[in-house]
Amino acid sequence: MNNTKILQRCKLCVRECNVDRLSGVLGFCKASAEVKIAKAALHFWEEPCISGEEGSGTVFFSHCNLSCVFCQNYEISQKYRGKEISIERLSEIFLELQQKGANNINLVTPTHYVPQIIEAIKLGKNRGLKLPILYNTNGYDTIETIKTLEGCIDVYLPDFKFFDKKYAIKYSKAPGYVENIKNIIKEMFHQVGEPKFNEKGLIEKGVIIRHLMLPGLLFDSKKVLDEIYTTFGHTVYLSLMNQYIPMNKTNEYPEINKPLYPSHYDSMIDYALSIGIKNGFVQDSGTNNISYVPKFDNEGV
């Protein structure tokens, strides 16, 4: 089966634009049928169980189905920087990252290229690709899209950005985000189960749910953590992030055009522990620095 036929009526994400990308019609994300990426390199700043000492083989896809006003990767997500490549080339990139010693293949913002990615993974595995495949998503994939990935993905890394739908609409232009993320994480867990780690402590199977705290949204963050723990208990990992940087379009939103207070982040860690969360990752201070934003220079493309 050629998965790319799905692009004739693209409904990969919740927007369900229903456009024929194979004929050059563009939807919300403005991605054509050709895969575009902006960087493919070893990345050392993911969670310790992902990066390890050798690095995560990270592939940054251009374009995005959200429009987050605070996006740190806006040069590729909203300005579409990158280079178009073939499915064949994408599979070669996976193998090159494996050759460089990557611990895994980490697909960043992949939703709008899922059919092509599935084909590239198949090609790669036929040629010796053995690394775990990580699906690093903003959480706006349809459940049907996630179901097509069963058997291809080993570790899911969904963002759980907001609990209140008004924030999803205001800051990411994402109606329906909240109910959708709840549903697709359940499907992700159904596919890969509880986390499994190798002898080096690197994750090989499982779900890690990421939540980036935004300034002023402390109560919303608590609701996100409540939802995760109530639904999954200790069967998934939480990654609570403090790396928010006011950039992109945040100057138009004064309430979030400021750094996250360290005391608010610390209080959220305390809250996570108080409700019973044991499996998770937190970040050191200083991660909210522009130096941690990758340079999108077509490295490895």
C-alpha cells in the first residue's frame, strides 16, 4: 500500500483541510507533498533517556499544523525554512544518523508528513535501520493518523500544551486541541505500552508526555498534570519543561511576553509530587536561553 495517497484528501491533523497535496494544493500548514526538513543531526538536549551520551538522531521537519505565537522553532514552522527531499533521501538520513551513533531516530513535528515517513521507515528497515523510532508531536494529529503509525513507532513524545480550550485557540489557533490530545495519548499508550529502558537507561518503548509551562498559566498546568496522572498513573512519564522563551509573536500578547518565574516552576514540581507523580523529568534553571534553540542550517539534509 502506498500511504502517500492519503495526501489526495489530507486529513492528517484535526484541521482536516481535505486538500489534494499531491496536486500542489496547500492547506493550513502550507506543506506540499514533498518532505521538507531543516536539520538532521545528533541532539544532546532532550530528556536523558533519549539523548544519552551519544545523542538523539533528530530530524526537524519544516512547516507545522499549529500556529503557536510562542514557537521557538518559528523559522521552520511558520517561515518554512528548510530543503525539500525525497522519501528515499529521508530513509538515507535515518541510516546516516544510525551510522553516526545516534541512540534513536527522533521525528520532530512530523504530523503533516506521516505517509512519507512511514514509507521512509520501511525503506530504512529494509536496509538495516535498527534504532527505536520516536514520534515527537505537538498533539494535533487525528487519532486515525496515530493508528496508521502502529508498528512503526516505538516511543511517543506528545506535547500536552493546554487544558483549557481558550488557551489552545488564543495561543496556537487550535480548536479541538484539548479533547484530541486526551484521546490520541490513549491510542499511543495502547500501541507501545509502559516504558521500557535498555541497560544504558535509554528508552526503547513507551510514552513521555511533555508539558511546557507558560507564564501566568499555573492553574492550567495543574489541570494538565491532574489529567495525565488520573488517566495513566505511573504507566507514562511526564516531562515538565521550563524552557519557555518569549519570542516569535509574544510581543502581541503581553501576558506571556515575559519569562516563566522560577518559583512557579518549582511550585509545579512540588504539585506533581503532591498528587503522586513519580515517573518524570524536570529541567535545570537556565534552559530558557536562546542558545538552546537549534540553528536551522540544513545540516545533515
